[in-house]
Amino acid sequence: MAAAKTSTPAASPAVPDRETAVRLYRRMRLIRGFEELIQQLFMKGEVHGTTHLYIGEEAGAVGVADALGESDRVAGTYRGHGHALALGVDPQALLDEMLGRATGVCGGRAGSMNVIDLSNRLLGCFGIIGGSIGAATGASLSLRRQGGVAVAFFGEGTTNHGYFHECLNMAKVMSLPVVYVCENNRYGEFTPFEEVTAGKIMDRPVALGVESEQVDGMDVFAVREVAGRAVERARSGAGPQFVESLTYRFVGHSRSDPAKYRKEGELDEWKKRDPLIVARERLAEAHGAEGAELDAVDEEVAALLAQMRAEGLAAPLPDPAVLASASEFKP
């Protein structure tokens, strides 16, 4: 068996055409605003259960999703609002789902961690650590007959779980068309990953002969480029691919986490690499995009979110006397 290839982030990958680049920026801005809105509504008691926000990690989902085709499928994590929106799940239907409304994408019964929308290629978001890996690996058994690729998003802590090792081994042995995207945000809940993880994460897939790339997960254009290569290799029959996206969450693990375990100044340093700031800077360099143009995008998204908030809070709750039926879920 030939040795697996591995590579580290390249400097300043190409920025796509202006229209594409602005579209990617807008999608990240939508995810950021959506998550901020969810946090506000949660604090007001409108969102029940728990929430795991994607703030700071937007470039990962958006960059990967833009590299996918209609025949591809994605399994997200419990931090999956960003994955869903990046794939094109209707933001109003997703917000309604978070609010437990009958108009939600799953009829108001999935909540924050378990959204499914097969019509938008989302196999599901999984509250179980590593569940996304099992789902994507299983889906790839079918997709290889259809020319499709399965993608699994998961955090760095998942690489210490059985799902990770067993599924990557199976995918390699069977040469399955699946891309494993590790969103390494440095913390497994409240614990720095280096305190519980021996060696380098990248060494693990490489040891199995899985071709692997590491990418700056704060740069949407870099993620899109690396994901594009990984997806096409998987689609062409090269077997499973692994991408480690180096990113950072700007909020705590979940609703009850003030994130006081971070080192002093760490968050401030990472915020200098905010995916929205990076995208703005690179758009200006590559296409001369003026701040006013992107400010207009921000205002458009803010207006949309305000309208969504009003409609979501006015939407009806599910009838507790009626069980969910298959017709409530998008095919």
C-alpha cells in the first residue's frame, strides 16, 4: 500500500470570483446572525432544551458545503445549525424548529440537536458523539453506486472515540466515498484537546492510509479549496478523505458554559481571525470589494433575521394530541 499523502495549510489560497465570494460571505453572516438570535431567544426562554452555537466556526460549514453537489449528503453534529444553513436549509423553517413550532423543518419536534432535512442533503445532526461519522460512513455505501459523496462533520474530541477508528478503517478497506471533516476548535467541552489526546490528530487517518489535509478553518476560501479537492478525490474512487479544519468557537460549549477555562487573552487573539473579518479582508484584496458593499449584505441579513424572529414567534405550536407523521418531514 502506498503511503497516504498529508499536507498542511497553504498560504493564501485563491479567492473565487466576486459573486461567489460575496455569496459565501453572506452565508457566513447569516449563520452568525442566526446563532446570535438563537442565543437571545434562548435567554428569553423561547428556545427550550440546550443549544450549541457555531459562532466563530462558520467558514468550515460554508466552505465544505460549497464544494458539494446535489448527489452528496452530509451528517452534522449537535453544533449543527451552521451545517444546516450552509447546505441551504430554509432559515425560517430552521428557526421555527428551534422554537418548537409546527412550521419547523421537522414539525417542531427535533429541537436544536437533531435536525434532519433530506431535501437539502442533510442526513441529520447528531447529539451522540461520533454519530455523524457512523451515519456518513453508512450512507457512503449507497452513495458509491450513485456517484455521490458523504461528508461527516465532527469535533476533535471524537477522534478518541470508537466510531472514528472503526469507521475510518472500514471506509479505507472498502474504499468508500466519504470525507471526514474534523472541526478542531481546541476544546472538548471544557477540556483542552491536548490534555486528553496523544499525538497529532492528522497522524491517525494517515496511519490507516487515508489521504489527509489540514486547513485554516477561519478562512472560508481555504476551506472551500481543500474540501473541493477532498470531495473530488472521494468521488473519483480514491477512497475516504480526511480534512482537519483548525478553528475556534467564540462562545462556550453550550448554554451553561461561561468558558472561563480559556487562557487569558486567547479569545481576543482568535477573534482577530474572525471568519467574517478574514473574508472581508480577502475580498478587498482580490476584488477591491468596498466595505459599504459588505455592510449592505450585513444589513440585508439583519433585516431578514428580524422578520424571521417575528414570524417564528407567531407560528403555531404542534398539536400535542397528534403524533408526528412522515408527511411533516421533508422528503
